[in-house]
Amino acid sequence: MYLDSAKKAEIFAQYGQGATDTGSAESQIALFTHRIKHLTEHMKQNRKDHSTERALTGLVGKRRSLLNYLKSRDINRYRAIVKALGLRK
């Protein structure tokens, strides 16, 4: 499996408060970004996989709404996570 508990703990430790910080906006955005990158690679090879395309669209929307929330609450945290993940906005 591409995303096991060790990989999740690594993502949470790198972008969140610690390895057990699963609820902060930064850790959720980082997890969504990892999943989006994986699904994007899958979609490049399997263009007609519509269920994965729908899941990818949903993930992008969830990440966008979390980014909007973080931008409205704390602009410095928003800028830090966007820079750390290399997102355009």
C-alpha cells in the first residue's frame, strides 16, 4: 500500500506539531497533497478511470477548502505550508 501508518506518521511529524498531530490544518493539507500526487500519477497511466478522477477532484476540493480556512485564520501559517509543499497558491 502506498500510504501506511509509518508514512502518515512521517508526514504528520514533518508538517504538524508531532507524529500524533493528525488534526491540524497543516498536517491534513500535507496528507491530502501526498494523496493527490499519488492519484495524479495513477491518472496519467489510466486515463479512463473515472472513479479515481472523481476521488481526485474531491481531494483537491478538500485541500482547497482547508487552505482557504487557514488563509482566513492565520496568513503566516498559510504562507508557510504553501511554501513548504510547493503549491502555487
